[in-house]
Amino acid sequence: MKIALLFPGQGSQYVGMGKELYDNYPKAKEIIDLAGEELKKIIFDGPEEILKLTKYTQPAIFTVSAAAFEVFKSLTDFSKHNFVAAGHSLGEYCAMYAAGFFGFKDGLEMVKARGSFIQAASEAKRGTMAAIIGFEQSLVEKFCREASSLGVCEPVNFNSSGQIVIAGEILAVDKAIELANAAGKLASGAVKCVVLNVSGAFHSSLMSSAADAMSKELEKYAIKQPSFAVYTNCDAQPTMQADAVKEKLVSQIKSAVKWSESVQHIINDGFEDFIEIGPGKVLSGLLKRIDRSKKALNVEDRASLEKTLEVTARF
């Protein structure tokens, strides 16, 4: 069978994620222990206000997603399936780890550095993000262009048709929201704007300093040839070339996440079965918005793992 693995990004975290896997499966314990006692305590015990800090959130999600993947891989006949992967933002590192571009320790160090660089960029240039729901892409781009007279304002996450996240300087994003709300009053469908609880304007040009720092950081690591392709955020294309990975990981920090397009390309390439690996079901929900005929299994705790193993055994 052809199976696409999806790995979630920042926002899917919760205190206690991965604990059932850690307590019941040696592979999960091995991975999470490698992350160190400090991070393990934050993952399992919080508090939430610490876990949601970018510099902790990103390595925490990477660790739990890697643990979930290793448990799934160890308990299924992995070699009999054809896999591809995609990860949303931070999740792209998990997807690349699963594909074999790099090992867990290197991946964790990359993600720790990425989280620190993004947090520093967020503190240096204050920004915000908002989900614009119910508008076509061309209209959201128009709102951002008009709001850009007040500062940076860009579409940064193309999550699904009718769900686009914008990011930028606070006054400019507020203006884009104002424009969207005004247009929404004239629209017949359900439209709304939701300001996200984030510390910065992720994936916007305000993250350029983080991207520059990440470019230098990635020089430390060797990238291996993977066992399957990863559809990358910056271009929505399948990637198996080791020499292209570093440039794409740098690009995704300051450019839009083409998630809807990535998933559509996966479907067009013949992948009908999806499994979300890691905390939460955010990507499973987006999959339904992108293609109502598709749904995803998931692996985040013992119950979801057992259900996924039961279903994939029949593939």
C-alpha cells in the first residue's frame, strides 16, 4: 500500500503528550530519554506556559513525534508499504527524520537551534499571526497588500481552501483583519478571523534573521540519502535529494507553508491512505478540508496506535 505520513507542527503540543507511549513501548522510552531529563520533564509535567515557549515547544514536538514514529515502525511490516511524508512547519524536520535524512540526535539539535533562532527573531521584531477563514486565496492576498502600508503583512500558511494564516507586524495584521471582517459582512458564506496565540510572525519575512542563523547552523550536519520522499513546505514538491535539504529547511523559516498544495500533490501521486504521527489531530482535520473523501489515522497514544496497527495490518 501507498501510505503518506503527516507530522504536526507548533500548536499541537499539550502537557503529557507521549507519556502513554513512553510507559508502554521501549522504542518510545529510548527516544524520549535521549532528549534529556529537562525536556522530558517539560513534556510530561509542563507547566503549559513553559511548554508553549518556542524554544521548548519545537524540540518537544519533534521528540514525541519521533518516538511515535519509531513505535509505529517497529510494530508494523514497514518494508511492505510505499511511504512518503510531509510535515507542517516544524513537522518537516520530523518527516525528514522519518525518511532518514538525518538521525534523531542531529534532528533534535537542529530543532533546538531553530526554536531559539525563531524566538530571538520574534523578540527582536514583534509580530503576530491570524487565521483568515472563508476567503479565497486571491482575496486574502489583497487584504495583505492593502494592509502592508502599515508594515509587513503576508499570507504564510496555505492550510486548506478557505483557511489561510497571515503574519506580520501587529498594526498591519490588525488592518488585514479589519478588511477581512468588513468584506465578511458582505459575503454569503461563513467567514471569520482568529488571532493566533503565538509569539511571533512565523514564516514571514520578519523571520529572515532566524533563517540566516539556521543556514549557518545547518553547515554542522551531514545529510544522508533518504529511504522515501518528503514533500517540502516551501515548494510542495517531493524531495529525495540530500543536497537540496538544507536550502529548503532554511527557506521554510521565512516563506509560506504550502500545506494544501503539498497534500494535493501527494493525493495526485496516488497516495490514498494517511497517518498523522505525533500529538493532536490538526493535520487530520485539515486533510478533510482539502479533500472530503480522505481521512487520516493517527498515532499519538496507545489507543490510536492500536487502532492504526489494526487497520494497516489489513492493507
